[in-house]
Amino acid sequence: MIDAGLKDQQIHAFFSQPGRDFNHNRISALRNGDRSQMPAPASAAELQDFLDHWAAPSGLPRRWFIDHRDAIDPNWWSVTYRFHPVGQGMLHSGELRHGRRRQFTWIYDCGSVTSEKLVESELDDLWKARNVPVDTRPPLDFVALSHFDSDHVSGIVHLLGLFDVKMILLPFMPLWQRIWIAASADDLDADFLQFLIDPAGYLIEASGGATRIVFVPPSDGDPPPAPEDGLPEEGPEEGPRGAIDDRPMKLRLETEHAPDIVEGEIPGVTGQRLSEAEFLKAESVLDIDGLWEFVPYNDARQARKCPADFPARVDPLIAALLAAKKEVDRETAFADLKALYDTTFRGDAYNRNIISLFLYGGPVPTPADADFETGHTWPGYPYWYYAPDLTRLSPEHFSMLFTGDGSLNSKPRRTAFSDFFRPYGRLDKTSVFQVMHLGAKGNSSPEVAALVEPRASIFCSDPSKGEKHPDAEVLRQFWSYNCIQVDDALGWMMTGIFEF
């Protein structure tokens, strides 16, 4: 490699990986030292054969496919996972394609406390990438919000102004738990409070009334069965090469409407729009043609239970806060509300934040062939830079699993998590894993990494600010599973093609 003219950094990329660091000094020693007593170097032909095998593609074409999507075989699928550089918070966007059908797109979480402008800039770039006329809102098939903290939802209004979002998926969180988020803040944000008071109504209005709101109730009992796999539903015959394929990529799910007022909501105030929302049925997944599925998991039953008399004590304080017209009255009502929560829960921010919507996504049947590439992205730059792939993704292993700020720090939580995702092979296929709550020590445990065995462990955080997550102990737990830092300077992307 040295004699062939490769630079130190290029050589380093072939041999260094988590758990086996190949130091630059060793390369320099070989480059500058006496090699006369060493075995003869490989021939040019042998070196080229090694390089070809190291980067050997599968039977499917690689970059040509990715760069020429309009000319692909109608039987091929492609998928992209993108973790955007927004600092402390999270913005993930995904895209699924099948032949020349319109792409299916989704977003998981949409916020940051590092900089809201970072989120808006990344969303603007996503909109520009759709190549639509000005003042046009291209379709976005669904948005999933893991929970209601600002570092996961602060960009939702900007997103709804850019895209025609077909559905928003939310964990159902009772009123007392939602208001706890507001009461834990130092200052009262009236707009954010309105979102917490009536999330369904707030999002419906922000989207212009067109968005479908689906709550995921607490996950309990057996996990949902995998959808029956099969060929895409019948549609028009494929036209000439380059023509549009009109067959839709429809998301199927089973829902039911909630009662007009869910227990604990205040009639005419917090539950006024719940009747317009839907609740996901317990045994339903979200699937496309029975070939790709999304499986949400709401771990809310693990949260601290509300004291029996608490709703009766907190409801008048919420009503007083909403009725306050003067700033001084709002501040007084907010202080009273905050004092009650602090007295009742003793500032227990961990349990306040424990409700989080997990989301699995991946193929239902195992593809016959697949090929993947990974790389990095930068803020304000819509393209990505290819980097050597250390993920070892394969047809059997390229599913994703998001956790938001969820917690797997106890055996009961890990058991419930495993019992939900292990059946039907979902946990075994999980390879791209978003590590819980910025990599915070309080949300993880040494057993989690070995339980999931990811091939890419994504840490979405800002190591330079606040608590400076991820915690070093959590990094050590996942070090053998390809740790990838996503912050305000660097994002990560995976794109792949596969065929059933």
C-alpha cells in the first residue's frame, strides 16, 4: 500500500476499527524505516485483488444504482436512514423506494436545544431535495415523536409548514404527565404549554387541519404479529423505462377512536380534540405491502403511577393557569402548579421523562440480496461523504430501532423490551440502534448493548454542552458495537439497495 502511493489516512481506514486501533505511528515506521529484513511486499496484482475484495459489492450494482434512481429495475428496493447534525436533540429522516414508485418518507423526532436554526436548516434542505415548486408542500408519509420534551419536538411547527404530513404518531401520555413537563421548566412558554395541554388540537391546527393524529397507547400483552409478506398490491403495468409508476406505497394500520374524554382529561379544555384523533390497536403494526413494517412501542406502563388524589388537586391549578389573563396571574398560577409537582414528585425528572415511543423499522421477509453504503453529513450541506463501512450490514441485518429518551436501566424494563421485540425476529434483525437519551448513564445498563448487539450504535447528543453526553461509561458499553457520534457538527447516513 505504501509503495502503491496510498496515503497514511487511506491505509489507516483499512485496519482500524472499534476494539482494534491501528496507530498512525506504525504506518510511519514502515514508511520511513528499514524494510530489508521483512517479507517481500505484495505484488501490484495481489494488492489490487485485496483492495477489490475489501470493497467487493454484492450481485447488485452499488453507486450506479444510488446515483441513477430513475433507471432502476422495478423489483429493487432502496432505503436511506439519515441522522441529522442538530446537536442535543434528534432529527432522523428516512426514505423507502420501490422501483420507480413515489418514495415513502418518514421522520422520527424533530428538535434540538443546541440550536433551533440547525433543525430548521436541515428541514429546509430536506424540502429542497424534493425539487418541488416554491410554496408547494411535498408529501411526508408520517412523523413519529418519541415524547414531548422540546429537544425532540421544537421543530415540528416548521416541519408542518414545509411538508404535507399525512400522519403524526405520538405516545399517549396522560394529562398529569404532560403538565409535569411544563412544570419542570424554569420559565413558562405559552406556545409549548398549549401543545402539552392539547397535543392533538395543536398539531391539527398547525398542519392546517389535514394531518391524521394517531396515539400509541401503553404497550401491554403480546407483541403484534408480523404482517403476512407478499408481493406489492396489484397496480398499473410498468411503463417505458423512466416513466412514472403510479402504484402507491400505502401504509396500512388498524386504529380505533378514543372516547370523547379520556380519563384524566379536563372536559372542554385538554380533551377537546381527542375525539378527532385515533388510537393504534394493540395488535397492529404499520406496514407497506406486507414487505416493510414499522412497530411502535410505548413503554408508559413503566412510568411512576400518579397518586390517586393528584388529579383532583392539580386540575384546579391547570384551569387557573389557562384562565389567567394578566402576566402576573399566569406567573402566580405557574408557580403554584410547579410547587405542587415538586412537592408530589420531589423534582424527579427521570420519571417525568421516562415515557418514550420506541420505533422499529425493517423488512418483513429477509431480502435475497442487499448492499449498503454509509457516510457522514454536515450542517447546511445537502450531500454526504462516503466513508468505509464498518457496520457489516447484510440482507439479514439492517433494521433500525429508535428509543428517543427511553430507559432500559432495569431488568423489568429490559425484559418487557425483549419480550416485545424478540418475537418474529425483530430484535435479532436490529442493526442501526439509537442509544437511549443522548447516551445518558441513567437510562442504560451494561446488559443493553449485548441484548441488542447493534452494528451501528448512534449517539445523538452534544458532547460540548450541558451534561456533555454521551456518558463515558455508556460509550464503553457500546464500544464493540460501532459507536457513531451525531452532534451539531457531524451527521450519519446509511443508504442501501435490496431485492426480495
